[in-house]
Amino acid sequence: MSSAKERSFISAISARPDVRLFFIFGQDESATADIAGQMSAQLAGSERIDIDSDRIRNDPALLADEASALSLFGDKRHIRLNFRREEGFAAVENLLALEGEVNPVIATAGNLTKASKLRKLLEAHPRAMVHICYLPEEGDAAAAVMAFAATTGLKIDRPIAARIARYTGQDRKLAQAEIEKLSLYYDASPQRPATVEIAIFEALSAETGEENINGLVHVVMGGDLRGTGRELAAARDMGVDAIRIIRAMQRRVTMLAAMRTKVDNGANPGAVVKATRSIFWKEADSYAQQLMRWPSVRLAGLNGHLLEVESKLMHVRDGLAVTILEEELVRIARAAARRG
């Protein structure tokens, strides 16, 4: 599920020792995480060091020090850096200024505009490589599902592939998981190809659960308080994971922010929605209403808040995570309702 440009970028982690920082960002956060993971996997046996941007914000020397340091066992190492916001600019400058051989840094971030100071620095610097992950159009997403299925030995027609792309929110990892589940059922491989039958697909797919998440996101962002209560109850009954829901919210906010930028520049909300091919036509009115309820500054604030909520959810027990999630989503729905 990757383009030639993406594959070339991934292979550069082994082929370009002159590059200090490999930077992956964009609207498609699932693709961003997948690419970073593939690059780490190419460095098998290398010690991995994880750093968040809040750690380098007040310690501009930390990133360069870690990139220059030797592993405890004398082995190679690499650094995974996650930018929650754009803090740590000075630390990145210090990293890029290093001379000689250093440990590579694989950095990820959400969507950044062309005005971003960090993006400008890394796109122009000879010791950095940048890859942007755009949200795929529905047809491209379906084609990617079919291509990945082929690698597992599955033959899958375009209508089924489009359904998988749609109900997984065009999240490539979720789509791959669905394909892998079907592949296991059919015991398929490139040497033992199998054709996916619609009845088997519907019996095995997670479509109902994912549609439930999508419906929940719609009512929350649309300020439908009664609908939010109903969808939260359904999600709880189905045992849908809280982290999965909060990440679906993050993807929606990122998508709306990109669309809202066009509206701020004078475009008609309905026209922007219609031009966004990843949006299913039955959901177009809902997206247009959400664009009107959420101005850019509010979306930016909500995006930061959702990252904080995700961090909180990852450090509490499951039962408490559900309670925290429900409280947060009701707060967001109420905020949206006030802007209606």
C-alpha cells in the first residue's frame, strides 16, 4: 500500500548515511506511523531511542547528544522523534549542524502548513529528507487495498476494497489488518491464491464496528448531543477501544483543518467537501455542517487537546479510559452545539 516515491524514501534510511533527519508528516497519520515503522524495521538490531518534542523543547542539546552517543553495547542506534507540536526547533538545528557519522533520526508530525518554520527548515536542508502523507482519494485507497491484498494471495474486487477503505477511515494499518484476517481465513498465499467472496467478507469484516465509530465522530463534531449519547452507548456495548475512537477523532480534526484552510481562503464549504474525494457522498452534508461549526483556530486547539487526551487514556486502566473518553466527547459535542 505504498507508492514508488514512498518506497524510495523508506529505503533511504539505509542508503543515505549523510541524512541526519528523516521527517514524515501530513494529514494521513496512519501512513506517517506506518512509514516510520517500516524505516525502523530496516534498522533491525539497532537500538531504538524514543523522544517526544516536549523533551527537546527546553533541552536543545538533547537530540544532538543522543544522535552522537554510542549504544551501551557498542551497537548502532536510531532515534524516533515524535513532534506533538512544533517545539524543539533549536534542537533540530543543532542536530543538522552535527559533523561526521551520527545515528539517524526518524521524526514524525501531524499536518504542517507551508508557513511552518519546522517544515521550511527541513525541506530546504541538505541533511534532511521530507515525505508528506496526503489523505488518499477514495479510488486510490481502494486500489491500495487491492494491491496489498494481492501480496497476501487474495483476489479482491474493487467494491469490496472500497468498502474496506471507507469503513477503516482510509487508515492503512486497519485496512491491512482486515486483509490479513481474510487471508488467514482463506489460508491464502501468493502460491495459493484465493478470491474473496462477499458473504465471507461480510461475515468476517469489522465494518459494523468501524461504521459505529464513524457515526460517533459525526455526531460529536456536528454538536448532536442526543446522537452523541446514543452512539456512546452503542460503542460501549460493542466494546470499541477508547484509543481507536480518539484517533478517529484526531483524523477527522486533521481532515477538517485542511478543508477549513480552503474555506478561510474564500472557498464554499460545500464545494470543498465535494472536491474531497475521500468523503463518501452520503456524508457530504454532515462534513459541510462541521466545517461551518469549527473555525481553524478551534480545530487547532481541539487537535492539541485530543493528543493530550490520548496520552491520558494510554496511562489509565480500561474502565477508566472509557469514562474519560465519554466525558471528553460530550464536552466536545456541547462545544460544537454552541457554535451551531
